[in-house]
Amino acid sequence: MLHSRKLWLAALAACVAGPARGAEVDKLTPADCQAVSVFNIRAALDSPLAKKKGVTDLVRSAIDNNPQAKAILQAVGLDPLRDIDSVAVAVGSVTDLQANKPPEKMLLTIRGNFDPDRIDAAVKKSDKITTTKEGSVTVYEYQEKKGESLFVVLHGKGAIVAAPSKDYLLKALKNEGAASKELMAAAKKVEGKQSMWVAMVITDDMRKSVGQNPQFKDIADKLESLTVGVNVTDSINLDLNVNVSDGEAAKKMKTQVDAMIPFLRAFADDPKAGPIVKDVLDNLKVNAKQDALNLSLKISEETLDKIIKLAPMLKP
């Protein structure tokens, strides 16, 4: 009887709590975006590892040592470490990122707590920023050099939105909540509270490209999306998923990855990078799930220190 009662209580608790919710794309994400990256600034800065490494102090010092940036931030009344919660970057096509200039189909959304009036007053004093009115919307155009502009809108007190194209920016503001079903479905596969996450829809062109490789020909049509989650706690935990339509495709991809790992271990003999390669591969887990190939990696504080120490040695 007692056992039965516990089961009922557990079931009731599950119903009240509901299923675990995945991430949600920002409501300003345009419908034609293929991928979105979200950086939860507040979550990362508040993590035990960031506090232990003094990341906040390092950022504050970098701002203080840049007089121009410090003056601009003070003028607009913006403290990045206090006022910014998250930064989302949505792109229409990841292949467009290979160009020498930002693609037109890109949207930057900064969420936080801002003072629109103070920002407006400050930016109007800059000779690099021009202001235009598009209906009831004020658009700021920042031009570093001729032919390359960034258009910015203060979207209430909670968001700063920017894009390389004014038309694309205004369209995004007009069509709130228009993100594609495919991108929203991909985002649901990652945890929204992570320090950083990425969701990308795999397009037909990408499937065709992957299918040209004989090793992946049988699984190319099964590819749906790619998701990455990074969570900073007392370590850095990375979770990558190649989401597919059936488990057999995931198993085949796992076989390919497993075959590559012995070759990667050869780099462990390098006197400089070897210890890091060994740490990474020892903590890398590869699993084939019913709907995804999963790669998970834990980077400990000790390994992170090794990476930081090695970085200056890799500079040319």
C-alpha cells in the first residue's frame, strides 16, 4: 500500500513539473534563419569557474584599459557586466559567413536592461552614427568605413537589435515570432539555461554535400540538425548532437568517429599539446542515441589551465 502511494505521488509530481523544456529561439529571430547562437552572459559570469578565475575582473580591467570603449559605455549608461543578460546571433545561411563581409541575413539581439533615452542622446553626438525614422522606429546607422554599415534599433528597455541590412532589421521587428519550425525544433533539443548553445538546421544542399562522401552517403538524407550546448559550472561541459531521423544513422556515425580517435591519440606524443590532447580524449564520450550522435566532453579546471598556458606558445 505504501509502495503504491509513493508511485502515485511520483506520478503526480511528474505531471505538475511537466516535461523538461528545451531552449527557445528569441522571438525576433527571422523565419529564414538557418542557425542561431545564444550566449547567456549572466549564467556564465555567475558560474563557480568564472568566479574562481576572476573573469568579471578581467573584463572590467579590459574595459578600463580601453579609454574609448570606457567613455562610450559611460556616456550611454551601460555596464556590460551588469546590464547585459544574453546575446543571440541568428544567421540566414552559415555558408554566407565565409564571405569577407557580414551577410545581410544576420540579426544580433542583445537582451538586458537599458536606458533608451540616455543611449539615444549619446549616440547622436557621434559623427559616425546617423539617425533616421522609419515610421515610429528610430534606426541608428553606424558606419566604420564606406560600404559597411551596422543598423541598430533600441527595442524598448529590454533589447538592442542590430543587422548589416536596414530592411532585414525592420522586417525582423515587424515579424516577431516568425522563426521556422525546423529551427525551433532544433533548439528544443538543447537546454536553454546553458552558458551557451547553438542550433543549426541542416539544409538539403548540406545533405547533398555530405552525401558526396561515400562513407556518409547512406546517412546524408537522415541528417536533420546540429546542436551544441556549453555549460560552465566548476568545469566546462560541452554537449554536441548530430540529430538524425533514425538510430541506424547515429550508429553508423559513431563507428566513423570511433575509428578516428586512435589517429587523434597520436597527437598525445607532442611535447607541448600532448597532455591536453590526452586529457580531452580521455574525457570525450561518444554515444549513439535513437535520434542523435552525441559527443560529450568535460574540460576540468586543470585542463583549462593547461590550455591557457599553451595558448601564448602557439602564436607565430
